[in-house]
Amino acid sequence: MKKAEIIIALISFFGLMLFSNGIPFGSFILILSLSLIAILYVYFNEEIFNNKEISESFKNIRISKLRQRKFNWSTLLGYSISSACMGILFVIMNWPGSSAMLLISSISLVLNLFFAINKYYKNKNNYHLEIMNRLIIYAFLSVFFLLS
């Protein structure tokens, strides 16, 4: 999943460059890639944050059990990062509602960042360090676009 995140992030950066220079289909690439990142973080948050393969999650599992997934910290992280991605997309495209979306996602990202820092210093686990890296990147981007 990490490779998919990096590839989609590079595509969204490419779409942003195309869009900012007024090249056709730049907005289409930007909307598609940022929406795809948001969808990945909403639906596959457990796999992304726990370094699982998507195919492992779907082996020997029924559809009814997929709907009953537990709400845990990775779900909250996925929703926070997803709302940050959508807020960034709304700011870039000048759509209404971007400031409220970015404000809510920035607050939740910063709270999650403090929680991850606390957990990291208690356990010294690489799991929390990887989450902190993601949270720092998305919190910085959301606060940057909120203030711009």
C-alpha cells in the first residue's frame, strides 16, 4: 500500500502542476488522484496503517464481516487524512466549504499527532513513528492550505 500511496501522491503533484499552469486535463488528474487517496484512506485504513496487504484482508472473509469492521484508531486516522485530502482539493479548486473541512481535519490531525507522539515515547515502536510521519505531512499541508 505504501507504493500505491507514493505513486498516487506523485500523480496528484503532477496534476497540481498541470492545473496551476492551465494545461488541459490538469484539473481532472488532480481531482481523480486526490479523491483516490481519500478513498484509499477511508476504506483501506486498517491495511494502510497496519502494513497489511489488501489481498490478505479479503481472504476467507465474508461481505457481512466487512461491514462490521471495528472502529479503532486507524479508522479515525483514515477519516482525518481523507478529510484533509478533500479539503486540500476543495481549496485548490476554489470550491465552497474548504475552510471548514480543513479546520476540522487540521484539529483532528494535530490531536492524533499528539496521541501518536505519546504512544511512541511510551512504546518506542516503529508503527507509531510511521503514523507520525504521515500525520506530520498531512497536518502541515492542511494547515498550509488553511492559512493560504
